Amino acid sequence: MSTSSAWTSVPHDPPSQRDWATRARYAPTDFITLLWRERFLMLVVFLVIVVLGFAFSTTLKKNYTAESSLFVRLGQEYVYEPRAGDAGRGAVPDVDQVIQSEAEILGSGELRERVIRKIGFANVFPSQAAKYASATPEGKRKLIALGRDSIARNLDIQTAPDNSIIRLSYQNEHPEMAEKVLNTLLEEYLTYRRGLLIGGDDRVLQRQKDIFEQKLEETDSSYQSFLTTNDIGDFTSQKTTLTQLQTQVEQQKYSIEAQLQD
């Protein structure tokens, strides 16, 4: 017994060209009419997008950038002057080395901390002013360290090979503070640089001299203590004393011999 399938395929005729001819055709003016009918919907969608964009733009954090540049010239502080002899006298580093040295000074943590202390932590970071005012000395040092890192993140120092220009930029929420921080950084840089490259060398030599004198005094004290402990005198003075004593004895001897001959 055979069974037929429940599914049967029915051939479909391709649509005739008459069906295509009967479809509606739109002219350009018809599109304008359709859009005009939906003008209120489009207006609502446009207003929603504008409101969302405005709300998003107001929530963004605004930053203002202050910019400056430095022209670095080779000064006397970079000319090598030996303490003894003339070997290497007058040698100077390359321009790139000088630029990198100046850039390192500009980006140093000590310089950023000077800027914070001169302007005031509460002025540079007003959101942390209350916390800084009530903090302990240790807490204030930690906040200043965080402030140094914050300035480093917003400070940009750019150099280029074979170029004597250093470009600096600093970003802040307030344009006045951005300008003030950058100007203070440059002012403190000139002072800090002078003390580091010119005045710092004398202080280091004086400190080395003091340390050497202290060690010399300690060594001399140990030497004198050793002589006293081991009953060792001054050989030079003892020799001089014995020589004088020998001379006196010889003179007395000659005097006695002369008297005996008489």
C-alpha cells in the first residue's frame, strides 16, 4: 500500500510584467509630501537628540590649557672647569644633553612641590582644601605628594632633537589657575636651577670638607690614644732632647779635661 506525501509542490508562475507596471511610482515631490506628514515626529526626535547632546556636554569636565616656551642657551654653568690642572678645561656638552637636563629640572618633583607651596595647596586644589586643613602633618605631606603627581599628569614638556626650544603646557579646570601654575613653575625653575647648577656645587664641596675634617680629627684622636695607651712618646722631640743632653755632657767633659790638664 502506497501513501502520498502530505506536501505537494505547486509551481509558481513568475510575475508578469503587467504587475510591475501596475505598482505605484513615486515622484520627488511625493517624498517631500511624505516627509512633511512626519514633520512632528522628526521634530520630536531632533529635539530629543539636541537635549541629550546638551546634557552630555554639560557633564563633561572642561580643561583649559596654558602654554609657554623656553629658549635654552649654553651658559657658563655647563662649561667644565677642573679643580686641579687643565685637563678637559672648557669642555661643553652637546645641545641635546643640555636640553634634556633642563627638561628634567622642569619636570622634577621638587620643583612641582615648590609651586604647590608657593601658590598654596588649597588654591591649586580647592576640592581638597577642607581635607588638607584638617589633616595631620603626615597627612599633609601625603596630600602634597598626590598634588605633585596631579601636576605631573597635567604638565606636558616637549623637546625636539637639535632644537633649543622647550615647550610647556599645563591643563586645569580654571584658566586663571592654569596660567598661574605655569608662570609660577617657570619662576621657581629659574631659582631652583640657579641653586642646583651654580650654588649647589659649593655646598657639596663644603660638606665634603667638613666630613673630611671630622674624620681627620677622629683619626688623630685615635692615634694619640694609641700612643698614650702603649706608652709611646714623640720620637722626634725625644731625639732632640737627647741630642741636646749629649751636647751638654760633651761640653762638660771637655771642660773637666781642660781643668785636669791645668
